[in-house]
Amino acid sequence: MNNILITKFPLSSRYGGGEKHTLEVVEALSRRGYNFFSLGSCRVLRDEFRRRRVPLHYLWAGIEPVTPAAVVLFPVTALPVFFLLVIALVYYRLIKKVKTLYCLSLTEKLLLPLVARLLGTRIYFVEHRMVDRWLTKNPLRFLYAFQSRFATTIAVSQALAQQLTTIGVSEKRIRVVYVGIDLQQFPWPRRREEHQTSFIVGTVAGLEPGKGIAYLLKAILEVREHIPNIRVLVIGTGPERKKLVWLASQLGLREAVQWVGFQREAQRWYNHFDVFVLPSIKAESFGIVVIEAMAAGVPVIATRLGGVPEIIQDGVNGLLVPPGDAHAIAEKILSLYYHRERIAALAGAARKSVEERFRHDTMIRHMIKLFDERA
């Protein structure tokens, strides 16, 4: 019986690449006979699991220790939270016959693995984001490294796997499983919206400082004197939205930029794009939106950070630029605008890359292999 318990006790809840990846794994494996249960305080996953009829229990397990204040509080709350989690784990192990623990947040990774192993449960740490100050400067990283000895850590890129080894996770305990997408959602060859008269640059990103949207706006300002009909579609929302709208207005781009907001099915927007730009200044662990754009046949310009260079071979299936370089982004946009034949070549190579390396069924096959491994 393949029963899996998913746990997540995040500092805050929002729908992002990690949540999307988790839901796709659950849907695919459920069709293959796996049974899922959910325990945690993540509102996004709670609502999504409820729609999918995944049995769930809400449990508050303190504040995830990923900020200085939460780290200070962790020793105070750790003991009662530990007992709560152990009781829950025993219940799922003995009553629900759960044999696999799928950990998504730091709290349970710090507290449960040793006990879970003693109960005969296999543990997986699933890491979707790059390791930065939330863990590298966290005094609890030593506990994380210790507990990782009892788990298999799933990383979504080689870049992330390398980072994990620098904080003490054994390379032998890490498995890299690239995210895959369902190509049926991206018909090929691409059918661009024929009524468009503008040259449209699109991006799909949370509006956060690390996403570098300000550099995209500055690049558009530089480009507009050469491409008067250029337009920007920004798909996403976040805490930086007001600041970015103000910046666009200050740059004289108010009419050129459309702020679409959050779209659960963002793939519907790719057919409007002539170029896709991901201008991140903080490393992306992978970049699901990059492979979505590539699958849709949209040429991609992205920053050379994190796991993105594992997806894009510069000049072959996409274009890479240095982080924080608006001028470099502008140059790449202009290059594609003036050399339309290059758009077709990059788009074809990009689609082929996704078909060969980032298919949904390939990802699921690797996940099943991991779950079927002996601990």
C-alpha cells in the first residue's frame, strides 16, 4: 500500500512553483494507485487538497524558523510542537498505514526524521527553493544537516543540490529530479494571436524584489525608442506591485505595461508573447515558467543564475544575460526584434529541449522510482 503523508508548516502561504509541483505530483501518482494525506498549516495546499479530495488535518506547528525572530522562538516552541508532530506521525503510521513522509517545510525537517525512521517510515525532504540566508545563516542548519542523514533529499536542480552539500547534506542522500510539464497544455506548432499588432514582451513572476522586474521595465524604456509599439504583459502579483506600478509610471511606461495579476493557468497567456523575459536577480532553483515558455514556443531571455543555465544553453535554445543588467536585456530584445528568423530557431530548439528533458511523465517516473527505493 503506497500511502504518503505530505507535511507543510510554512511561514506564509502563497501559490508558487513549489505548490504547483506538489499538486502535479499528487495528481499523477494518485492515478497510479498512491494514496495521499496532508498535515499542516498551509492554506494554499489545504484548499487545493480539499478540491482534490485529499484527506487533510490542519495543525499549527509554530512559526517556521526561517527568520531571525522565528529562530529565537524555535527553542521555546520546539518541545510541544515535537510531541504534537510525533503523536500525529504515530497516528498516520499505525492507523493510516503511512510509510512515506514527504516534507515541504523546515519545521518538520528539523524535528521528525529520526523518530520517523525509528517508526519505519521513509522520509523525503523536498527542496524547491535555493538555499540562501534562511538556511545558510540559520544556526539550526546543523540540525537540518543531521536530520538529513535519515532522509532522501529531492532537489529540483543540480545548482540546488550543490548548495545543499555546502550546508552539510551528504551528496549520497540527494537525488535531482527536474520538474516536468504536460506538453498537451502547450500545442505545437505555436499559434500566436493573429490580431496582435504590438511586439509583446511577457513575464510570469511573483512581484518580489528578487524577481528583478524593475530591470525589465528599465530595459523596455531603453528599447522603446527603437520599437515604439512594444508592450509588456506582467502575469503575477506580490508585495512589490505598487512600487513597480509607480516605477513604470515614472519611466513613462504606464500605457506600455499591463499588470494582469495572478493567473492560476498562466500558460494561456504565452500565445500573446513574442518574447519571454525572466529577469531574476536572486537565483531561481529551477524556473518552471522558463520551461513553460519554451514549451509554448516563445523565445526566452533569462538571467544566468541558479538552475536556469541547466535549462537554457545560451544562443541555442534561449538567451542568458547577467543579473541586474537592464542594458543586456534590452540588447537581447532588440536582437530578436530585428532578426525574426532567430525567434523561430530558438523556439524550435527550446521546444525540443523540453520534449527531451522536461516532460511531465519523465518527472513522475523518477518520483515513482524514488518512492519505490528501499530506504
